[in-house]
Amino acid sequence: IVVKADGLALGKGVLIPQNLQEAEAAVKSIMEDKTFGDSGNEIVVEEFLTGPEVSVLAFTDGTAIVPMVSSMDHKRAGDGDTGLNTGGMGTVAPNPCYTPEIAAACMETIFLPTLSAMRAEGCPFKGCLYFGLMLTPGGPKVIEYNCRFGDPETQVVLPLLKTDLLTVMRAVENETLGDLTVEWHDGAAACVILASGGYPGGYEKGREISIPGDLPANVTVYHAGDMRTEDGKLVTSGGRVLGVTAAGDTLEAALKDAYAAAGRIDFKGMYMRHDIGQRALRALEG
Ligand code: GLY
């Protein structure tokens, strides 16, 4: 089973006990020791599912739904999917596990039914819906919904969007999304998160960050947990500090450029995962 804090816990409030004793300890940790703060005032207990995870962000105007390029998050803090859950240590897009057949099944069994259920409940949703999916042996299952873009999924999905984003947003607002063809670039994108040493536990803030001014044009550095001091220095102010994204013709090329750029950025205590995209590359090799 999975024991989850029911409130917002920045992707961290999930424990996976292996036996009854660990399950009881998980409940105590969340509800009594308040490991995840008030987000653990209530818990949910769910079936433990296995299979590759896929994030699918989708534009919707309440009736039409346009899934974006799929992506793969890397939620654990350490290489080889070890360590604590985080908000996400890196992403790649597209996700090679998400085949056209699976995409078609998700449209019929998950995306469209979600929209009609929300309309039926009197809460039609317009905007970006985030489907956190697991491709289990029994078919795709929803792990989580968010009514927002994903972080760091957005950092790899939006660079592959060919259609102007504002045009898509207007179609969402005007409920004309069904009339719009949303186009995507071929190729791939990869994002490596540069985190503060200690994250997702405690970490120091205020470390000065150095970013070279001559990063290649296909690289974008997204600022997240950082800030400018009054005297103009760029310093760390959060756990996930920067998202270094590169787009390329292939996933391999995108990863190479993202890691090359990440290696040129520095702040004291900085850490990153070194295996972002390796699972995706293995899936591509079949
Ligand atoms: N990367 C997970 C999320 O945005 O919820």
C-alpha cells in the first residue's frame, strides 16, 4: 500500500511501507509526528501500483482537450531512483513509454471521462490539467491530478510547442480549442534540476550562484529557488534552485547539452542527479 498526506506536500508526502509495522509507523509519522506539517492532518491509503510513470499535461477549454507532448519526471532525490521523494529532479520529453496506442487509450478512458465528469459535477475546467499516470500491467491508471502545469515537466514540454502559446491560451479562454491545430516540434528536451545540498530535507540558503553568460541557444536556465540580493547578487533561496533545459534532435543530444550546461553552473553545496533520462534511453533502445 501507499500512505499519503492528503494535503499539499510539494510532492513529498508519500510513504511506501513494506509491511504492516512500517504502515503503522507511516501513519504515526504523518498524523502524529507531523512530518509533512498540516498536510498530514488527513491521510489517504491507496493500492501500490507498479509500472513506468508518465506525466501528461493537457490544454482544455472544458470540452475539447489537447494533450501536450508527454514527459517523464524523476522524483527521487538520488541516482538510480534512491532517496526521498522530491518535487522532481529532472525531466525528459517525449516519454518513450507513452506510445500512440497508450495515448489513444488514455484519451478514451481517462482524459475525456475526466472532462465530462467535471462538467457533470458543475465544475467545468478550463486551463492546463496535469495527469500523473502509471502504465500498470492492468492498463494506464491515474496517480494524481493537478490543475496546473507540472514542475519540472513544463520546462521540457513548452520548448517543444511549435504553436504560439498565447494563441492556445486564447482558444482555451474562448472555448474554441477544438478548432485549433496545436503543433509540436520533432526531437526531444531534457531538464536537469540543480538543487541545494540537503534538499528535500534542510538546506542552506544564500549561496552565490555563478551562471556563464555564453550558454548555447538551445539551452534555457529556468530560475526557481533563487533570488537577487539588494546588491544584485544571484543567490539560492530554495531547494530546487535552477532547471537547466536543452532541446535537441534526439533525447541523447538534449541530455548531453543539458548536462554540459549544468556542469558549468556552480554554487556551494549544489547537487544534481546524474542519470536523468537514462530510463528513457533504455526504453528507446527497446
Ligand atoms: N513534477 C510533479 C508536479 O509538478 O507535480
